[in-house]
Amino acid sequence: MASLKNSLRTTTALLAGALFGLSACSTSSTVENGYDPAVKVNRAVHSFNKGVDTVLLRPLSKGYELAVPETFKHIINNEVRFLSLPGTFTNALLQGNLERAGDTAARFAVNATLGGLGALDPATEMRIPEHDEDFGQTLAVWGAESGPYYELPLIGPNTARSVVGLAGDFALNPLSYFSGNAVTYIGAGRRAAGIIDTRYRFGSVIDGALYESPDSYITVRDLYLQRRKNAILNGDIRGDALPDIYESEQF
């Protein structure tokens, strides 16, 4: 219990410091206004991440497509989405969006019971809306500026705000405060399944961005930023159909 309190205290202090730093960013110091001070380093990291996709993720997604039956693909996708619901619920509450929080709680209850702990998705058949909220979006709702753009090794595109959001998502995840092999395997399995499932489902879009565009760095950056803006505004801008292809877990 003491270690749990210490972890919560440390994480809260780190988030508070990061939030203070973000609040000091001027509006002009955001990537939306062309602020990309780390472009040289970002391009080097982008080349590394692209190489990882070329030699590992792309072949794995092809193997996943060929070797895994469609039924199991649906189950894997359902479970990945199901395990993201607690985080979405918490962030919807923090944003003051009770409608989305209620939808998410209803989806969790239905899919946990009638769906066999998320293996099936009866909530969609019942037309219960599905949402996706994270702490980076919560920070934006609270007024934090996005700050400069960074592409992180094996994590992918981010802004300064979304990097802080990653720490917040860790802090808000109940599994972060429990030890044991089972918890470790569940967390690692969700991340691995999410990466491969996303790479498979949006393979043509990702291939187009990485391998068919004249400048894959700019293409990936712009796609990521458009998707994040759309997510923060809950789909109220053009581009709502953009897939979640370059979220922080992509690489």
C-alpha cells in the first residue's frame, strides 16, 4: 500500500510539473503554427521507426492476415477495444463529458457480461456509441497547448502535450499499480495485440503514408496532427474518417 501511495504521489508531482511547463508554452510555440524545432532529430527517429516497420511490423501484420482466422481477429480487436474502456471512461469524466462517460460505462457493462469479458461486442449491436479518450485529449480540453512535435523511438508521433498524456494514461490505468506475472502478461499482450491489429486493419493507409508519399515524415506528422485535432474536438472537423493509425502505441 505504501508503494502504491508513493507511486501515485510521484506520478502526480511529475504531471503537475509537466502541466506547468505546458501552460507556459505560447500559442505560437505549437506545431500547428509550424513550430517543429526538433525536425532534424525527428527525421532521424522517423527513419528508425520506418525501418522497424519495414523489417518487423509490416511482415508481422502480413503473417497475422494470412495465419489468423477471421473469428480470432474479431475477438482480438474486440478485446483490445474492451481493455481501453476504463481509460476512456476516466478521461471522459475528467473532461466533464458525462454523455461519453455514460456511453463508455454502458459498453463496458454490456461487453463484460453479455460479451464474455470483451470477446464479443454486443454493445455495438445494441447501438451504444463507442468513444476514444486519453489523457492527452483531457489536457487539451483543460487548455494546455500542444507544444512542439516529437517523434519518439518505438512510440511514434507525439506533441509535448501528448507525451505528458502518456504519463497520465499510465497513472490512470489500474493495472499500473498491481504487480504479478498475470498483470504483466495482460498489459504486454494488449499492447502487442493492439499494435499488430492496428497495422493489419489500416495496412494500406500506413503503407501509403510510409512508402508511397514523397516525404513520409511530413505525411505521418500531418496525419497524426489531423487525427489528434479531430479526436480532441470529438469529430467536429473534416477528416472524421481518418483511422487511428499513428497513435502512441503504433511502433
